[in-house]
Amino acid sequence: MPSTSDAKDKKEARRIALILLVLIAVLAFCLYMVLPSLVEFNQQYFASGLGIKAAVIPAFITTLVVFILFALVAGDGLLGELQYLLSGFLAFFLPIWLLIAWVF
């Protein structure tokens, strides 16, 4: 004989399943309603962006700001580490330049 707690558990499981189905249906409807604006967003923000030439300026500024912060934090030995700072600038600048051109 099924116990009362077993029937109670089945009833609760059905209620949870029904709530989940309703929630999935509401989310699917919301996605259906938002889809046109997502297409518009995609066309606006994922259109062709910066090229290699245009990405040089923000990459240079970003790298310069980062290395000024590095130099301020380094404190001692700034003149002794200048050659490493300059080579590090190039090592930072090239990937940042290409990533900005690729992402934006």
C-alpha cells in the first residue's frame, strides 16, 4: 500500500514539474519576443569595426597608461630597468593592437 507521504511526494513533484514547464514556456515566449531586437543589436554592434590602422591609437594609449603605472609602482631602479620597460612596451603593444583591431 502506498503511504501518504508517497502520494504527497508525487503531488509535490507534479506541481514542481508544472511550474518548470510554465517557466520554460514563458522564457521561450520572451526569447521569441526579444529575437528581433537581438538581430538589430547584432547588425549595429557587430558590423565592421576598427581596422588595423585605426586600432593603433587606442592600443598605444592603453599601453602607455599601463606602463606609466608600472613605472610609478616600480619606484626604485627606474633608470636601470628602462631597457626592459621599452621591450615590454613593444611586447604589450603588439598583442593589444591586434586584439583591439580584432575585437572592435
